[in-house]
Amino acid sequence: MTSPDTETSSLYAKREPVFPKRVSGQFRTLKWWILAVTLGIYYIAPWIRWDRGPSLPDQAILVDIANRRFFFFMIEIWPHEFYFVAGLLIMAGLGLFLFTSAAGRVWCGYACPQTVWTDLFILVERWVEGDRNARIRLLRQRWDLEKTRKYLTKWTLWLLIGLATGGAWVFYFTDAPTLLVDLVTGNAHPVAYITMATLTATTFAFGGFAREQICIYACPWPRIQAAMMDEETITVAYREWRGEPRGKLKKGEPVSETQGDCIDCMACVNVCPMGIDIRDGQQLACITCALCIDACDEVMDKIGKPRGLIGYLALTDERAERAGQPARSAWRHIFRVRTLFYTALWSGVGVALVVALFLRSPIDINVTPLRNPIFVTLSDGSIRNTYDVRLRNKQGEARDYQISVTSAADLALSLEGVPGSVVTVPANETMTQRVYIIANRGTSAAEAERTDVRLWVEDLSAAQRVHHDTIFNGRGN
Ligand code: SF4
Ligand code: SF4
């Protein structure tokens, strides 16, 4: 039997829709700029061209899966150079540590794709349906022609944004102008259509409906970054010691001497995209977007009180201000041992990547000795070892590579199917050349079990050479 209490309680709270009110101010302006720049980069980047010569794609940013290469303007990353991508991911991680320890969830509030696209969707919603009160009225009113028209317009615009988002994503993986034509004419690969459909649907659902639910319930980041923040981290906070006891401001009546600066106007709550009240203290749901600061500053201006009832503040500042002392400058919170340590790590990885980028060789050599059998005895008694040498030409033109061997022992080298010791590797290609190393009968390498050898590859037109060390196996008598 179920008790009446059990029947009425639920593990899941029904989502209360959030209708953020329009607000203006310095942080809102900053957020508009970040939105314009990040979305602009995302949508425009695949269309930027970059001339790399006739044998290479001219798309500035391209993840060329078919040829297993990544192009970023003048930089070309091959699969065996994945450490560059790993390095960039490490830098992104360290950057997040740095920003979080300096200014809390600044990534969530300003630059996270979920925040940016939700902002854009809310902008469309406000443009079609009006500001907060009009949107609440429209939600509550029964379905009629006006509501149907407005909702259909909004959903269509959201779908178009979703489609542009999914479309832009697939353009990063193949030549964008060609793919656009293929998509429109129905000739693109099914994977392109499936990816676009998936991204269109997720953008539509996450930006249009799930919104703050993604940040509160789906994203692990709020839980992780709590470990990176300390009492010196600046974050958005309500100066409760200044605002309380709050009280409504009644027209024509003087403000009571005992009343705090908060006039309980709810402006900070009404603009919050997460639907929370910052006056309740620090909350997991707060993405530190600072819109409540703009809203409250506007109210303070109107009632003639100093700005900053809600502001960026560290816990140490809170303690100081409560004790009647001034807060430390924001710069002193940003530049401290912890953030400087993260900055040093971030810069170290960045410098290492740049150095590695400039020092990398345009030729790559990889040697695989054939071990079955480990050596062959030829009719004249000499010993032969076989190796597969993989040569990678990273240049935009064919190159002649000379293969040679050096060792303390006397060894000869020959190439399978090639007279002499020079092979031609086509532009931007990898080829495998079978190489034989021979030790004459009675020489030290033929009689020893193992002899160290060094295989060299020299680019004849650029006078550059690289080597790979390996082993020559003899009889071992
Ligand atoms: S906007 Fe400022 S004055 Fe209005 S309720 Fe929020 S904290 Fe109080
Ligand atoms: S409480 Fe303020 S800073 Fe936090 S999410 Fe809401 S509006 Fe943004």
C-alpha cells in the first residue's frame, strides 16, 4: 500500500520555464561581442581559402579524414604528429584551469557553445514573441492563430540556425564549396546528411528547450571546476551586508533608515538565464554570466544608490567588506601564485609546440626489420637482412630520396626493384621501399649476433637528411 505522502512526492521536479528579460549594460555588451566573434569564426572559418599549391586542398582549416591529415593555414599535421593535437588539448585544459581559478565559471558564462547558442535562441524568441512578460502571457494563453503563428515562426528560425550549425560543422571535413553543391543537389555522402540532421536536432533541442537544464544536470564541468576555485577566485556575488534587510521602495515614501539597498525589485532574477536568485548565495546553477550585475546596476542608478550591490567578488573580499575594509583589486586576485603557475604551464606547453613545429623534418622515415627469417644466407655465404622502410614526403612536390647505411661494420645496401639507391616519393605521399643490407662472408657483421646500423634518407634537392637506428642480425657464432 502506498501512503498519501508517497503518492504526491516525486524524484523529479517539473521544469519551470525561464523567460530572461532583456537587459543592457557592460557585461551584456561584452557577451554580445563574444557571441558575434565566436559564431562568426565558427560559421565563416570553413570558407577561408589558403593556397598550398596544386596538389593540396586550398581550404584554410580542414580535417582531411580521407587522406588522414589536418590543415590549419600554413600548418599541416600528419597522423603520426598527433602529439600536436594532444598538446593543443592540454593547452585548452590548462586554459580552463587558469580562467576558472582566476574568475570562476567565466567560460560557462561567456564562451561555452551551450551559452552562446542559447543566447542566440533567446534573442530570436524575444524578437518574435516580445520581452519576458509578453512571452509568459503567450505561453499561458490558449492556442489561437497568434500563438500558432509566433511559435511556428520561432521554431522555423531555430531550425534554420540549427541547420546552419550542423552545416558549418560538416564543412570542416571536406572542401566546403564542393560539399555545399553536393548537399543541395543530393549528391553528398549519407554521413554528411546524418551528421547535419543530428547537429540540427541537438542544437534545436538544447538551445530552444533544454537550455539551463544542460548546464545544471547534463554538464559535468560545474562539479569539476569547484575543485579549481578557492577563496581568492572572483565570482558573481550579492553584497548581502549592504542589501539587507531588503524592502520594497514605495512611491512617494522615504526609504527607511533601517532598510538595506535592495529594493526587492526582482530585476536580477528576471534577467537570469538560469532562473535563480543570486541573493540566495553562491549556487551550482550560476554560470557567472553577470547579467544580474547589469540589471542591478541599472536599478541602483535609478534610485540614486552606488552601483555594485551585485558584483564580481572573492570570498576574501566578502570578509573584508563585512569588516568595513575595502576589497582588494581584481588584478590582485587574477595575478597570484596559482594563476601564474597555470600561466607558466600553459606557456611552456605552447612554446614546446611552436618549437616542435619549426624543428620537425619535412621527411619522415620509419624502419621495420623483417624477422621471419631474421637473416638469409646467400649462395656465396654472405648474410642478408631485409627491412621495410616507410618514407613520407611532406612537401608539395615529388622528391628524390637517397637511402644509405652506416655502421662500424662493413655493410652493403640495395633496394628492391630500384637500380641504385635513389627512390622518388610523390608529393604529400607515403611509400614503403623494401631494403636489403648485406654483410659479406667472414666479416664481423656476418659472424656477430647483432650489429648496430643506421639507415639514412637524404632529400637530394634540399640537402636534408634524417636517420633511423636499427639492428643487423648475423649468424651469432
Ligand atoms: S536587482 Fe538589485 S535591487 Fe533589485 S532585487 Fe536584485 S539585488 Fe535587489
Ligand atoms: S545569478 Fe547572475 S551571474 Fe548567475 S547565472 Fe544568474 S544572471 Fe548569471
